[in-house]
Amino acid sequence: MTITPVEHRQGSRVAASPLLWQPGALESAWAALRRVGGVATALALPFALLAAWSLAARYQLVAPQILPAPSVVGTTAIELIKSGQLQSELAVSLFRLAAGLVIGGASGLVVGLAMGVSQTVEDYLGPTVRAVWLVPSLGWLPFFMLIFGIGEALKIVLIAKACFLPMMVNSFDGVRNISPKHREVARALELGRLDTLRFVVVPSVLPHLLTGFRLSLSKGWQVLVLVEMIASAAGMGYLMTWGRKSFQLDIVLVTMVLIGVVGWLLDRAASVAQAHATAWVSRSSG
Amino acid sequence: MGARATASGSGRWRGIMLPLILITTWGIAGTIVTSKLFVPLGAVIAAFSESIQSGDLPGAVGATVLRAFLGWSVGSLLGFALGLLIGLSAWSHRIVAPTLHGMRQIALFAWIPLLSAWLGNGEAMKIALIALSAFFPVLLHVEAGCRDVPMPFREVGRLFAFDRFSEILFVILPTAAPTIISGLELAFAVAWIGTIGAEYLIGTGYMNASPDGIGAFFAGARENARMDLVVVSILSLGSIGFALDRAVVFLSRRAAAWHKHSR
């Protein structure tokens, strides 16, 4: 850290006053306090809502069928975990997501790379693929239902469809954005095809691929919930719709929270992995 | 998103090749294959003209577009107000933002069971879901736009001795306008999907109401196993969504045209 004139002046003033602690210690204590305060203020609103919710439930301002008390929701969550149902539904959902992600992501990767490398492929395929993928996943659902029925294939196909586009667009962009300068350096160094791939292509494409993967993951999770709500006999979305149909809103609330938390965790994991794998990007560009 | 314009004329010609081949194959296969799942090209065209003449499809499209715009306006207004609040006031940001970002993690359609228990299966529920879908993109963009106003701009405002209201009106909002407008564009794209989802999922099947709109048209076509109508729905869904998206982007570019010149 460079010392600017202002800081220097402040520093000398602090040194002149009879203070027992270092100015740095004060700052870090202040920062820690601010962090605690930040968490506390962030939790204030959820707690206020929770308090209002429990009061409303206790004095029966709303019917329990419409808004069960927080304690009921908590008990239901514990019961669902103890009986193992929540875990098994979640496992079913995650397996579908993984299968769809592998199929859709891999084909998106291949098509995107092919279109990025070859202008001819891009000319022939590009407009059609983009037009077809303009129709949202939801639009394909009835069509796929008639073709694949409402079995396991339907879910995986629809998730794969949702994962395809982000992966394709990003791998295409990755190849197209390889800097010509880097290619020229590779040519000047007379690198072989394999070495060019290893030292030029993969490092420039990788960040884009990881972005595509992350987007695919979050898109896939959204579509998974949707398709399980419409046509499924297992999984998070099913548990949720089932709770709604039997008017057990406590189950609905538990699954909603779980869907939010799992979605957040998946995105977090992907972005941490991305930061690890591409840490050199900010270093090299700086 | 939008299709990337190919540079050369031959590129455009090549782009038509694949659809032409597919349509020709479809047309030829229609004379050979006989399966309930396979719809010949002619049947789709017949179903298309039939549903236009009966007024079903235009009516559905009208209802959907109206609903999408209504939900989008409601959600955008709320998102704008809250985004302004958390973008401008550090205190309200600290209090409200974490909760909002937490709620954002819940997939849109996962709100349906809870909201439908509260709001029923009528129009209010559909509008609420569409508004919810438009809310978050607008919120995030307004917040970002307000926070990223460069310091010199604010200093100019202080130089003019603007009060808070004038500062927002003359300094912050004009600077944040491009970000806010792209937030509105994105929100419309999301709200379109939200509208189809709301129409498809609410007021059909076990939840009976009076369904209308493309989503309900779609659900009905599937329920009756009318593959020709399903294909008609997919095609109209895609093309109208695309046309609306282009129209919104065009209008917003017009609205923000001054911004390019002021730079």
C-alpha cells in the first residue's frame, strides 16, 4: 500500500497524540465491529418477519391452512429429515440435474466449439440453433411430454435442453475471443498443434466454459423444479406440489427454503470453482 | 441474445439451408410415416389457419400479451421503487438487501404452490407471479445503476447545491438510465416466460378456473393430445416472444437515444 499525503498527515497526527494503541489496531477492530453489525442488520428484517409471522399464527390472524406457524414448519422440517424423505427426494432431484447437465452441457460444448472453430459450421447451424433455442424450456414441455411421456426421460431431456444454450453460447464466445496476438505468439514460437491447444486455446477458453457451466447449472436447477412440479412422482418439486395439494403448507415452505438454499449452494460452489480455476486470469491481465 | 448477423451474403444463404432441408424432410416424411405423434406439415398449416379463423389463437395471444405487460409494469414499478431505495440509502441497503437476495434464490415457479394458496387461482395470482418474475431483474439493475454513478457527477450536483430530490432527478436517474433500461428489457424477457408459465400451470388441470392465453391454449392442446395444435403453440410462442422482445429493445433504444449523444 502506498502512503498518500492525506494518510501520512493523519498518521503523524495520531502519532503526536498520546494514544496507547496502534492506528491499525483501531481500524481492524472497527472493521470487525462493522462486520458483526452488518450481519446483525442483515438479520433484522428476517427476524422481524419471523416475529410478525409467529404472532399472526399465535393469535390466529390467518388460518393455519394458509399460513402455518413457524414452529410447525420447523417440526415438519425435522420430521422430513428424520424420516429420510427430504434427503431421498433431494438425491433424486440432484441425480436428474447431473444427468441433464452432462448430456446438455456436453452437447452444448461440442456444438459451441465446432461453431467457434469453423465459420462454415456456424453459417449452416447457427441461425437454426439460435432460433430453436429461443423458445423457452417451458414451451417445449408439452411437446416433449407427448414424445417422451412423463417418465424419467422427459425430465432429463428438458434439463439437458436448458443446459445446452448457456454452454453453447459461452464456448462459442470463448473460441471467438481468443486474442489473435496470442495465436501469433504461438506461431512465432513455432508451437505444434497440441502445444497451441495446451498453452493458447485451453487457457483462453476455460474461463468462458466455466461461466457457461455456472449458468447451465442455475438454469438446470430452475427447470428441474418446474418439470418436477408438473410431471413427477419424486423429487423436490413433487414434494412441494404434493404438500400444496394436501394443503400442508408447512411442507411447501420447507421445500421452498430448501430449493433456495440448494440453488444458492450450487451457484456458490460453481463460482468458487471458477475463481480457483481461473485465478491466473486477473493476475495475468493485471 | 438475438441472432448474430452474419457478415457475408453467402453466410445468410447458408443459414437458410438447414431449415429448408428440415421442412422438406418434414413435408416428405408426412406422406410416408403414419404415427399419432408425427404431425405432417400440412396438418400444422391447417391447424394454424383453423385456429386463426376460429379466433382462438388471436384471442389467446391478445390475452397473453396484455397479461405480460400488466404483470411486467407492476413488477417493474415495485422493483424500481425498492431498487432506488436500496441503491441510494446505505442503511436500507444493509437492512433490506440481504433478505431480497435470499428470496431471489428461490426458483420462480417454486412460488406457485404458496402464492396460489394465498391468492387463489385467478387473475390476481397470475399477475402476482409475472410481477415477481419481472421484479428481481429490475431491482438488481436499478440498484447497480444508482450505485455506479461516478463521483464527479455527484460533485457537480453538489456544486449546483441540489437538494436530495433534485440530485436524484437530475444527476442519478439520467446517469443510471441505460442500466435501468437494460434491466427493464431483461425483465420483459423473463416476464414473458413467467406469463406462459402462469397460464400453463395456474387455472388448468386440478386447479379449475377460466383459463385463457397461449399457455392455456397450449395446455389444452396437450391434454387433448392434439399434436398439430401443440406445434402451432410452440411456433407462435417462439415467434411472438421474439417479436415482442425485439419491439421492447427497439423502443428502449429509442427512449435512451439521447444518452449516446450526451456523452
